[in-house]
Amino acid sequence: MPGTIAEQTVGQLGGDKSVLVRQRRDHAEMDRLMNRYQTLDDGAERDRILKRTIQLVFSHAFAEESVLWPAVRRSVAEGEELTSLVEEEHQQINDLISVIERLAPGDPEREELVGRVFALVRQDIRDEEDLLLPRLQDAMDAAQLRRLGAAWEAVRLSAPTHPHPAVPRRPPGNALLGVPLSLYDRTRDALGPGASGARGKKAAVGLAGVLLCAALAAGLLRRRR
């Protein structure tokens, strides 16, 4: 099995479009943003950097759970165990950030929770780069890694950007619920928190529920045929 992807060249990882290179690039940006947050004194800038970090973490994780981890489970012998570990880390991050977004900037509890989230994100990066992704690299050739990278990027660019703890961690539920929630999140990101409120989110979740029920019903019909 190859070593950690953190120490390999772009060529070894399958080229610039490989999912491994895309993953590592996002991880480096998360690390840069977290380090930047921890060195700032200005409250407004810290809040801006934290929001950017949250948006990146959640779009990245959603693409992993929708595209990358199913590929790992299909291709890697230990895929179920490895992806379950990472999914648990994602859920912990999701739950903590849900609390953080309800607390005011400067609140001591908020800062303590941010520290816990950053520690979890860094652990998640290590687990992915040192344990999980090298096994995927061993199971796929460069062309497969590039195709997977294109699918991963397409999902990441249209993924939810905020925590939604009730969303399942695996397809098809996460993909169906993610569509309306992504629209809600990205509208909020573009126009600010005052542009939409509880009614907008309730409508998005309601639509997501309809889509999920339709998918489940379709699955039942297919199984009966």
C-alpha cells in the first residue's frame, strides 16, 4: 500500500485532476484557514474566516459522502470500516458546528467549541490522508482517480455549506436531502443571514422530505417487481 498522500507528488497521485490531489488541496486550504483564524484578533475578520472554513468543510464532506466513500466501499477490502470511522468524525463536526452557529461571536463557549471542531477536522484529515485514501490509491489506476475526481468536484460545487445534523451520511438519502438544503445554504451565503429565516429552511426541509419519500417509494416498487 502507498504511504500517506501528504508526501507524494501530483504525478504519483494520478495528476492534477485526480480525486486524491483535489482532496489534498482542500485539506491544505482548511488547514490554512484554521491557522489564520487562530492568529487573528479582529472579531469581524475571525467571523468571516470561520464562515469560510465551515462552508469548505461541509461542501467537501458532502462530496466525500456522496461520491468518494461509496467508491471506497466498492473498491477497498476495509472500506466499510474506514468510511464508518470518517463518517463518525463528520457527524461530530456537524453536531458541534450546529451549536456554534447559534452562539454569538466572542462567546467563551463558542471559542471552546471552535477549538474542538478544528481538532476534529485535523484528525479527520490525518485519517483520510494516512489511512483511507492510500488504500483507494492502491485499488484504482490514474484514469479512474481522475474520473472520480471530476464527479467529486461536480458534487462539491453544488453541495450544502452548513450543518444539517438530520441529513443521512450515505446515499441516497444524503443526495436527495442535499439538493434543497444546498439551495437554501447558498442563498444564505450569498445574501446574508437576514435574507432567509426559519420559514425558508422549513420549506427546504419539507421539499427534501417529499423527495426522500418518493425515492423510498420508488425503491420499494423496484424491489416488488
